[in-house]
Amino acid sequence: MAHELSGRLDEAIQMYRSSCELTGELPAPLSLLGHAVAVSGETAEARRIMARLLALSGQPADIAVVYAGLREADETMRWLEIAARERLLHLIPVPADPRFVWLQSHPRF
């Protein structure tokens, strides 16, 4: 994440891909990859990753991460709200997570 947050998206994407290969595509690393490719402008690939996450029954917070990369506020909030209803611990860092800063002015945030 340090590479991604410092703007070195190519390095971040390469590391996220390696992580996905090593973990057998667990939802959390896959969501990180989805966010990074979305931010890099590869929205079609981000949507393919989203489809894989949904097929894996990924955590709602992981799905929200990819939607955050796509800058789709309503969908990001919908999945964060699902995670909140399920009382998932994945939500604890969201208010301080730099990937969600753009969303903080949203009324539902």
C-alpha cells in the first residue's frame, strides 16, 4: 500500500499481483489490486476483479475498496453500509484510510 499511496502505482500493482498469486486470490489482496488498477485508469480490469471478488463472496469492505478506486460513491457507501450492518471489523480503519478521503464529504459517510 505504501507504493500505491505514494503514487508508484506500477510498483504497487506488480506487488499486489504477486500477493494474489501467493495467496491464491484471497479477497483482501484481490481488493487491493482492484483498487490500484481502478486508480490507474484500468476500470475494465477493476470491474473484472470486482466480479471475481463477488464470486468469492468477498467481505463487503473489500468490495467497497474497489468501488472507492473507481470513485463510485453510491456503490462504495452501499458496501460500507452492508459491512456496518454486519458489524465487520474491517470497517475500523476506514475513517483514517487514505483511499476513502475523497468520500469523507459524502453525507452518508
